[in-house]
Amino acid sequence: MEERLKKILQRNRTTLVRDLDPSNIYDGLLEKGVFTQDMIDEIKSSGTRRDQARQLVRDLETRGSRAFPLFLECLQETGQHSLAELLQNGAPTVHLQPATPTQVVRPVLQPLPVSSPMDVDKQRKDDVPLCPVQKPSPTLGPSPDKDHMRPRPQGRTRRDSVQSYKMDASPCGHCLIINNVEFEPQSELNNRKGSHIDCDKLENRFKSLNFIVEVKTNLKQRQIKHELSALSKMDHSQYDCCVVIMLSHGTEVSHNRFPGAVYGVDGQYVPVQYITNYLNGQHCPSLQGKPKLFFIQACGGGEKDTGFEVSPDEAEPSIGGADDQTDAIPMSSSSDSLSTSDEVDARTTLPTPSDILVSYSTFPGYVSWRDTQSGSWYVETLDRILEENVVTEDLATMLMIVNNEVSQNSAKGLYKQMPGSFNFLRKLLYFQSQAK
């Protein structure tokens, strides 16, 4: 950064430390390339808001000629206009020179919608018919890799022009499961009784889908980041896919892409958007063009959904037990308390690189329910739907079936749950399976 711009920051440091809200501009500074994620994490760990503001201003001086005007942009974008004007009044006019332009052909992305409950006659868990689901018809963009057309199993109906990801490597790829069950007393979070059931189901399921599965239990925030970083540094060139599964408490956090955050056992959280960042094309080149799948069994917030009335022909049996718990940390005390064992799970946001799918166990802001005897609604349903449909259905279709079935459950006869996905896959994804 030029010396005269550094002096402007130094001259106004007292005001910046007093009035700046760093949490509002972290995402913008990350997106604009002013700071790396590690630098932002270091700033956040420096202490109070004032401490973070002080450290941010110091670090800003080391970030090159574009850092000052980009910092002003972030202030304007987040409504901190008085600080932006204060700095602009003492600064010469700065014209941003765009970074070296590169011609990028971007695919048209079609997110997977959060599906509404489908009109299906559903019986109890032990007697669930295969739901007829109309497959989504995603708009496909150019692909750097060779289009892979999977042979159509008998009975499948889909357009021949729809492309599928190559998923025939053996093993197919790595699957990392982080299962946080026992939380440290100072975290003030309840232990997640029944989570080992979810973990065992998903470990066995993804092994059956020909993944190399690694399970990590009871990780602190820094340990979660370490495992994700280690996964991103692996050479995935011989594999076709990568899966990350988070089983923990969660909460609602500010974000600019993927919502939610997942807690470590120390009570410190990792935003979902940062979790996905570890495996995007920039940070993990050997996974470029390959599907990266994230399954989040955690609450998106503390709000509990009581549902809405439906017409008699849409009413279906509700499934839920007295042992249902949540995996969420409420944002406020306004949520009514069910019992001392109620908990909630979470999620987060990220830029929108292609070939990423994040499947959430619950809608943003709401709790995610877990039965202490049979595991969470979401994982139990996901595991069963994969078992029943993996031979004939693509992942997006199976997740819509999961959405529908979980939406029919109710906790304590009252509370509902609605899973959903942020889908930035460019093609259909069919897991490997043994033909039945």
C-alpha cells in the first residue's frame, strides 16, 4: 500500500477502532481477495470487536495498492458510509484497475429448489413405497472434462441428452465424516446422544458406494479446520468425487453464500461457507470439474417450525417420538423450550463455484431433530433412500425424496423439519452401486 494511504489509515485509526464493525466486511474482504481465510481467522481470534478492528487496520496496510479502495467498497456495501467518507476525504481519487482479465466461460447454474411436500400416499417408516418423482432438468453448461453418459438401467426414464458425471473410479473418492458427540463443559452445549447411530449408518453407506471413508470424532474448531485442510491437500486426481459429512450442533451466522455454521466440541464454530471453500477449484485443483458433496446434519438456527394446516387429501401419518431432540443453538431466547435435552444443528455460506452440492438437514434458521434411539430424521431417511434408489436415481432426485419424507415427520406431535440443498452441480450424479 502506498505510504500516503497508510498514513490516512493511521491518522483515523482511533475512529476506526471505535466505530468499525469488522464482522460485516469479512466476507467482502475475502471475496475481493484483500485477505485470505487464514488471515481473517487470525483477526477474529484477536479478541473483542475493538481488538479485531485494530488488527484489521494494521493488516490492511500490508495488503498492496488495491487494498485501500477495496476496503472503502466494503464499507459502502455494508452501510458504514460515515467511515468510508472519513477515509475518502483524506485520500486522493483512486481508480481501481481490474485484476488481469481472463475469459471465463461459466456454466449456467440451476440451484436445486427446496421442494415442497409431494402428494404421495406414505405409510409408516417400515412400509414406505418408492415415491414417483419427476426428475429435474438442469441447464447444462460447457464442461472441461469429457461428457460422460452413464448406460441407462432398465426402467429408468430420463432425457438422453442429459450428461452425467464420471463416477467409475475405484475407489470413487474420499469421504470424511466428522462426528461431534461429547462437548466440553465450557461450550455449554449438550452432548448429542444418538449421533453414533447416524455416523455408523453413513460410514457403512458410503463404503458400500465405494468411497474411502474416514471418521473423526469430537473435534475442536481448529481440528475441524486441520482435517479439512489435509483433505484439500490430498491428490484427488485418480478419484471422481469427494464427500464431507458434518454431524454436530450448529447455528445461524451471517453469510454471503452458504448459510449456517457447525460447532466444534470446544463451542467454537466453523461457517459452512468456509467448509466448502477448502475443496473448491482454487484451493483443491485436483477436484476441479468433479463433484464435491457436503451433507450437514446440524441446526440452521433456533426457530422451531410448527407447520401449517393441509387439506385432508394431503394429510399423512406423522412420525416422531418422545426422545426427539434438536441439534441447534438458538440465536435468541424467544424460542420456547421443549425439554432440557433439546438441541439444534447448523449450516453456512460460500462463493458459488461449480460442482458443489450442500445438503442441509433443515431449512435456514430452524432446528434439526434427532431421535436419541434411532438417530436423526434426516440421516435415517437419507440412508434408507440411498439404499432403495441408488441403482436407478440420481442424487438430486433422491434428495427431493428425502425432503418430502422428512417433511412428513413431527416431533412431539407438533414440530416439523424441512431439509433442502444448495445445488451447483452441472450434471446428473449417479453413485456406484452393485446391481440388484
